[in-house]
Amino acid sequence: MALQPIDYADAAPEVRAVYDDIKQSRQIKDVNNFWKYLAHDPATLKRTWESLKDIMAPGALDPVTKEMVYLAVSVTNGCGYCIASHSAAARKAGMSEAMFGELLAVVGMANETNRLANGYRVPIDPAFDK
Amino acid sequence: MALQPIDYADAAPEVRAVYDDIKQSRQIKDVNNFWKYLAHDPATLKRTWESLKDIMAPGALDPVTKEMVYLAVSVTNGCGYCIASHSAAARKAGMSEAMFGELLAVVGMANETNRLANGYRVPIDPAFDK
Amino acid sequence: MALQPIDYADAAPEVRAVYDDIKQSRQIKDVNNFWKYLAHDPATLKRTWESLKDIMAPGALDPVTKEMVYLAVSVTNGCGYCIASHSAAARKAGMSEAMFGELLAVVGMANETNRLANGYRVPIDPAFDK
Amino acid sequence: MALQPIDYADAAPEVRAVYDDIKQSRQIKDVNNFWKYLAHDPATLKRTWESLKDIMAPGALDPVTKEMVYLAVSVTNGCGYCIASHSAAARKAGMSEAMFGELLAVVGMANETNRLANGYRVPIDPAFDK
Amino acid sequence: MALQPIDYADAAPEVRAVYDDIKQSRQIKDVNNFWKYLAHDPATLKRTWESLKDIMAPGALDPVTKEMVYLAVSVTNGCGYCIASHSAAARKAGMSEAMFGELLAVVGMANETNRLANGYRVPIDPAFDK
Amino acid sequence: MALQPIDYADAAPEVRAVYDDIKQSRQIKDVNNFWKYLAHDPATLKRTWESLKDIMAPGALDPVTKEMVYLAVSVTNGCGYCIASHSAAARKAGMSEAMFGELLAVVGMANETNRLANGYRVPIDPAFDK
């Protein structure tokens, strides 16, 4: 049985409260599908949104950097929804096409050298811990 | 049969040339273990170094951002050597402990929501492609 | 060249024998696509079905627990077919929507803390092995 | 620079508060290394503990089932710390050796059939969404 | 904003040069979509093609073996595009259906036993390094 | 509680039977640690060995090719035990150092381009299915 997205009109008050906060925070008219599916478990919806608000707030890293890291992880894991969603979010936060190209080049290379390090069974240099 | 690292003193000229370039570029006295194991395949050693030089050079993204993305991928993939190595490289490039903490928080959260999106089988919003 | 599914009507006797056993075991009228593609390699079809019968039989863990674990792995790996297939199987075995929501919450959290443990390079506590 | 674990004696009040809650909840004398490293980022420490308390509480799924799912994900991802830690937690919650053996068999098989489904490019059966 | 593929007719000279080399090398009339998207970052397009030419050239391993390894990795990672693309490339290089079936069986089994080794926390035998 | 390896001398008859078959097949004096840990679940031990015997037997692919594919998957997944074990097995089956270097280069590159294909959201070319 495939779940259906829960639109604002059909949402319980506790879900609407989260939708309102997301829309207010992001200055958007409707939440995206991720939230509409997560709404099937209101506890998870709320906890996920609250965590994301904290984690993605500007801090020592700025928002566009955080969005690009999010995209890098999503590309590494191959989550199609997440790649589409976070590419859009990163562009909205200020990622240019040049930044995007460089980001993917780093992600590709890191995934390559991670396996070279695995395959050659490279021992950790003591110097890394000084 | 476990491979042994190839030190400069025992390296063929083509390998020494790459080691020299790495040391010159990074202003270090000796290359790390990753390169000493890759040296078993001089073609791979050279190609990997040349690619890394291009990809990690300052551009639309600055070096500390590139190193943090490299670390984010390594943490996602769980490569122990790479995590140690790129944590050191990122700190050397300017990543503070506050930046490191925020980076890991984003990486953790992204790995979580990637699976929530998978599990809820969320369809891609048309708006992401406008 | 894309392979086509092998339907019962077109299947060799050795494949039909496996299809019959699957249909009998699961009380279904037709096997799902996974088996119809695996049928291109009858040895793999047979070995996979025999292994699954053994592994998924009720034992110290009951069938719905086993199906939920199967779904947890599929969600972690991001296999779209497997998530659809095993969500259906888990529901058929008794997984309610409340169980499903809690399952995904655990899967998401585990994928997050796995990376936090990686990133912080946490050493294994001796107490875990007592 | 390798981070060091933060023991209770050296912890700031906000960190001690979390340690106290963990120790109280789990009826243990000292928190494990995961928390002692996470303590370098008190916001992440607190948020992770609060999320885990909610997610791992008994609900539609009981605690031993949740711990086994956590272990299944950790085994799939290959996180050595997490496998050690969650094997211990699952045993403490009631997982017998027979349950453990069956759990690993399911995890192994799921990781296998996930790739068979990928490799044979199996299309999702419409029946899964009815 | 979804990127569009860059066709030869719309490509800058530096991109056309790479397309020409790919078409000449592979004896094909048009490059596939992978290259048409990579073309958004001409440096990555060029570096990727040059690396692939070197890595996939006949050597101690022949081309069909290299293509099958490429497919094995793509199946393990679940990259849908890559599985389709490299299945075609491997067949073109000489992979028969029998070889394909055996390849997937090995890939599935390896993904299974990798997790059994993780879950049972098997220590490395000293004999492996003699 | 960490499991201990089960040596032949302490093994139940059903386990010894599998150990004997492994030792006979591989012409070795003692089984490696993987089997000694799997022996905690004799059903899994037996099923895994029987499957491996079938899957790894010479066929359309020869043994060294199968071992190299096994190693490629293990390197991709980062299983330390499996990389050590299957590097040894591949060398024993005939993999030279030159073959090993080329294998790792392909594995690294495939892991890189898999992510580039993900990140650029490349659609599958119709031509791949003709």
C-alpha cells in the first residue's frame, strides 16, 4: 500500500503547526513532498524539522556551505529525491553553477580516493593525531 | 601478502617526481602513507595527484570548503584513513572546532533524511526543476 | 540490451518448479518481478529462493520482525524495488503503520549516529566485549 | 589533532546534565565513548540524546526489536563502533544468540538481494502499491 | 533548476574536442548522456574522459574484465544510470549472458558476506599478510 | 559480549563437516577466521559455504576474475576483513600486482563516476536498452 502525501487541507492541527513553521521559515507557500510524507508520523515530522532548523541555521558555517555539504552527502548516497531537493535548496542559498561543478568534482574524487585508501589498506599516519 | 609503503629513498624516479611535487605544493617534508601505498602503481599515483591538484585548487569554492566536503564524504563512507587524513587537512586549511562540529551535525542529519526520503518513497516535486 | 521478465508460460521446467514453490509458500497467484528477472539465471533463482525460505522462516525472530529488518536494510541501501517489495511484504506479515513509522525513525537515526561515530573517530569501549 | 573523550569530571554543566540523564535512563555508572566524543559539540550531544530517547522508547515496536534494527543498519554500513555498541545494547535488551544469528542472516541476505534487484534492473510491480 | 544535456551542436570548442575523441575512440556517432551533462563543467568532462581512457585501456586486465568490474561497483552502489550504461558497455566488450549472470551472483554474495564479516566482527588472520 | 572463534577441536560435528569440506576444497590446513565466527550459527555457516562453492566455481568467468570482482565489491564497501581476505584469495588464484593495481584503479574510477552520474541526475539513454 503506497502512502499518499498529506496536504495542508487534510492535515491534523499538530501537522499544520509544523507546516506553518516550515513555510514561515523558508518563505514558501507550500511545503515540499518530503514533509507531506513524513507527516504520516507526526512525531518524526516535528523532530526532523526541529533538528534541521538547529543544524542548518547560520553558524560557524554559513547556509550555502551547509546546503552544499547536504548535497554532497545526498550525491554520495545516491538519494534521487534528496539530490533534486538539495540542489534546489543550495542554489536558492547562493550556490552558483561554478560552485556546483566544483562541488561535484570534489565529491567524485573523494569517493574515488576513499576506495583507493581501502584497497591499499593504508595505515593511519601518526602525524594526523598530533 | 601485505604491500609495504614506498619511501622516497626506495622510490623510482617517476615516483620521486610526484613525491617532490606533493611536498612542494603542501610545504611538507614527507608525503603521507596514502601516497606511499599508491606508489605501487605509479600511473595511479600520478593521475590521482594531478586530479587532486586541479580539483582542490581554490576556485568558486575555497580550499577549506573543499576539504570539509572531502571530509563529509569520507565520514559518510566510513573510511577511517580518509577521516583521519582529511580532518587534519581541513584543520590545516582553516576549519575550526566549531566548524567541525557543525559539519558533522549536517553530515549526520543528511544521512538520516536521505533514508527517510527512501523509506517514505517520496516523489520528486516538479518545482525542483523549474 | 534490457532483459525481459520471464513469465510462467515461457519458463523452462526448472524455473517453473521454483515459481510453483514460491506461489505455494506465499499463497499467491503469480511471482513478483524480482523472480521473473532472476529466472534468467536459474541457478541463482533456485539458490536465492532456497536461502530466503530458510532465512525468513519463523524462528527465534518472527516473520514480521524479519521482514522489518529486511526493509530497514533496503531503506539504508536505497534500493527502490526492494523498499516497495518489502514494505508490502512487511505489511502482509503484520506491520502496522505505527510500526512502520517507528521503524523508519530508527533506521534514520541509526544512519545518522553511524556517521557521528565515524566522524568523531570514537574508540570501542572495552566494556562492550565483557 | 585527535579529539579526546570528555569525562564527567571535566565536563561543563550542560554536558553533565546530559550525562546524568543518560546514566539515569540506562541505569549505568558512566556514559560510553560515543557520548564522551559528542560532548565536544554540546548542542549535538543534547539533540542526539533527546532524539534517541524518543525514537528508542517502547512503542508499536518493543526495545529489543528497535535495538536489533539499529544493529542491522550498523552492520550494513560497517560502522565498527556502532556494531560493538549496539550488539551489547541489543543483548542487554533481550537479544539471545539465536536471535543474533538469525538477524545477521537476514541482514546478509537483504544486502545480497538488494544488489540482485539493482543488477537485473527489476521494475516495481504495480501490485505493491495497491 | 534542472540542467539540460549539451548536444554537440551547442557545445563550445573545448567540449566538442572531447566529444570527438570519445566518438573516435568508441566508434560511435554521438556521446551518451553522461558526457552531455558533464559538459556543464568542461574541466571535469576532460579530466574524467582522460582518466577513463587510461584506466580502461587493455592492460594486465582486458577490457571486458574492466567493464565487468565497473558494472559490479555500479550494482553495489545502486546507480541506475551506471548499471544501464555499463551493462551495455560490458556486453559490447564481450560479456555474454552467462558471464552476466555469474557476475551478479558474485556481486550479490560479496555484498552478503561483507556484512556477515562486519556483524561477526571477524579479526583479520595474520596469514593474510604473509 | 564478544564472540570467540570456534576452532576445529571445539566444534560440533555439523560444523566440523563444513570445515573439512572447506579445507579439502581449498587445500588448506585450517579454515580462516570468517568461518570460525560464522560457526556460531551452523545453518548460516553451511548455507554460506554451499553458496560460495557454487558461485565461485569456474564457469563462464574464471576463478581469478570472480575473486577480483569479490575484492572490488569489498573495497567499495570498505570491509577491512574482506579486503585482506579476498586480496589473498585473488593473489592465490593468479592476480598479479599489475592486475591488482589496474583493478583498484577501475574500482576507484567507478565509485567516482557513479557519483557524477548521481549529481548531474543523468537520464538513461534509450539506446542502452536496444
